[in-house]
Amino acid sequence: MKTEFRLKRKIAFFNILKWFLASVFIGAVVGVCNGLFLKLLALSVNFTAGFKYYYFALPLALYIVNILARKVSPGDDGFSTNEAIAAINEYRPISPVSSIKAFFLPVLTIAAGGSAGKESPCADVGAGVGSFFAKIFSFNKTERRKLMICGVSAGFAGVFGVPISGALFGLEVLSVGTVFYEVMFPAFIAGITSYQITQMMGVEYIYHPMVLKAINIDSSLLFVVAAGIFFGLMSLLFIEILKLARIIFRFIGYKFSLFWKVFLGGACLIAIGLLFSPAYLGLTMQRVDAILAGDSAAAFGFLAKMVTTGITFAAGGVGGAITPVMFIGANAGYFFADMLGLNTITFAALGIVSILAGVCNTPLAASVMAIELFGATIAPYAAVSCIVSFLVTGRRSIYSKQQFAFDKNLSDDDSQNPHEQQRRQSVKELKKVLNKKNFLLTMVRHLIPNAKDARAPRKMPDTPLEDGLKKKPSLFSHLLPEIPQDDNDNTEQ
């Protein structure tokens, strides 16, 4: 018994050591990739920003992105967060070519003025690094999946400077209602390592610590709940705009050609930049930083950003959606607070994490992210707002490959519970079987002799046709001619 116990302790120790070393390696490689990507992106954006109308190159840039994504190794299409989620959920690997596409195509999209984010390339490259590492060291499918989750966590942690919430994001985004505890240790190690490496490479992050009073059950709590509902509705609007834009431009590409799809998408983005402001194109992280520092925001700037992001992705642009979400959340939070005369900085911060929780279905990661970016005192406000926003969005998400392990229903009726649904389905199937058996018994009941008939001597029928016929009609009695009943017949009726 003692020998078996010692053997189990040794196995557990070596298992922890194995995943510690693997996650440190994944975190270090992804951290370097994060730093290189962010440096390359900054150089590209600074170069194009030197031209006043740099976004006029959007049609050409989007066309080049589409050609590279479709024509160069068309089978390697796992260069988006949605495809990375699908690959992890289906235990599939991600090819190195897909990781290379995820690294370079967003740079071209964002530098030309496309409204896309910087986190998706890092997370997608992280998943590809985990997949490639598993292939080199001959890991099985389950272990490869763990390494890919570690890569996603490391990518998200390094790009925003949030090691804890970055790790939770990788664990929470795959399946709504499920947190993969078996991957928690390596995911946290990979996230922390990636953050440290990326920071050592000189990448700067947005931090705005706040000092807020403890939340009370008064008007402040009501305002936070109302804000959560508002942010949830904005999350729904953003998701539906993305879907609508995808449908429209998919129809244009099918009806006409890829050229017209890309040209019209680029032309729409140029028109928005000219008629409204170029601030709604590109990364727009400077505006997020300015709003959190106390600057004002346009009244409906979040709507313009939703439209430009939807058009960019629908026209074939490649990149992430979380960075646009941060701009949308900051502007929506400022708009909500400005209408009600509240603190605009606080609600801009709540808007960032709440809309993230709503569109990605990651309330835990978003709540912890609020603490890492804005300080511990915002924790109760952020938790309430994020959870409310998460519940409002229902089963919608910006990631169509995301799985749902439960339905967001707070009512006492458990009809939406998957286990209850399974139980009720089993009961329905059992009732069908029983009804079928009763039907069969009804059909053959006239063939089974009654106990009373078995004891009494049977009267011989007068005619052969009367043999076996009862007063109660059988299944085929309607096919036979009617026979008059004899007054002396003692057949039981």
C-alpha cells in the first residue's frame, strides 16, 4: 500500500514538472512572438499614419489579404480565433502556415486602416505554437489540446498585459459554462511567462488604476445593473451587425465577384473615414486611453466602430475583435454615464470589460481583467456588470464555433437544463414504446382467450364463418359480412 502511494506521488510530481516545463516553453515562445508582432504592427501603423489619407489604400490592401488567405495554401485556414477555437474543441492541430498567415495578414489589414484587433494574431499564433510543439515531442491528442489552450492563454495575456485574466480567457472561451480545470496550472504558467517576456521586449500596456468606494445596495448598485443591461444590449447589437455585414458582403461576392466585394467594403470604410472621422479606423487604442484618462467621446462613436469592424471582417480583413470591443466599450460606457450624470471614467472602464464578457461569453476572465487593468476596488462593480451583460446576450457570441454547455436561464423552471431535457426526452421515448405495446395488445386481444371462456365449455358455431367472432368487433371484423346474432348465443358481450 505504501509502495503504491509513493508511486502515485512520484507520478504526480513528474506530471507537474512535465507540464511546468512545457508551459514555460510555450509561454516563452509565444511571448517572443507577441513582442515581435506588436513591434512590427507599431512600425507599420506609424509608417502609414504619416500619410493623411492612408486609408485610401484599403481596397487594395483588403484585396491582397484575400488573395493571400485564399490562394496561398488554401487548405491552411486556421488563422482566426474562431477557427482556433474550432480546432481545439475538435482536437485538431493547427498548421504552421496558418500561424504564419495569422502573424502577417492582420498587420496589412490594420496598417491600411482596417478596424481589427491585435489580440487574435497572438492567440492564434499561440495555438499554432502549442500544436507544433506537440507534434515535435509526439504528444497525444489530449496533451496537444492542452498545449494549444496554453498557447491561446499566453497570447491573450501577453498582448494586453493581463497574465491572470489571459489564462482564464483561454480556459473559458472554448465552451460557455465550462472551465477546463485540468489545464489551469499550465495555462497560468504560460500566461505569466508570456507576459513577462513580452514586457521585457519593451511592449507598453494601458493601466488606469482607480480608487472606488465599496459597492452598496443603493442607487450605485442599481446604476451598475442598469449599465450591465445596457452593455449587454450593445453586445447583442455588435454581434448582429457582424452577422449582417457578413451576409451582405457574402451575397455581393457570390453574385458578382471577390473584386467587387473587396472594393465596396474598402469604399464604405473610406466614406466613413471622410464623412465622420478616421478615428474609427485602425486600432484606435489611443482613443481608449484618452477616454480612460478623462477625455470626452463622441455621442455615438461606438456605433460607427461597430459598423467599420463589421465591414472590415465581412470584406475579408483578418484580425481580432477584442481591441475594437475595447473602443466600443469605452465609448458606450462614456455615453451611458454622460446621459445619467455619472463618473464617465468608471463606466468607460466597466464598458470595456462588460462588452467583452457579453460578446465572448467570458464573465470570469473579464471581471479579473478589470482588476488587472483598473485596480482591485473596481472588482464588485465589474463582476456585477459583466455577469449581467453575459446573461443578456443569451446564446449569441462573436465566435460561432464556441460551444454552449448550458443555457443562461435564471428562472426556477429547469426546463432549459440539459440534464432535465435529457430526462424528459427519455420519458417521452419510454411513453412512445409503452403506447406502441398497448396498441399491439389491443390488436391481439381478441386472439387471447378470456379466463371465463377457458373454464366454460365453448359452444360450437352454427357456421364456419362465425368461428372466433365476438360481439365486440375485432381488427378485421369490418371486412366480414354482418351475421345476425342468435338469441340462444351465450357469447360474452
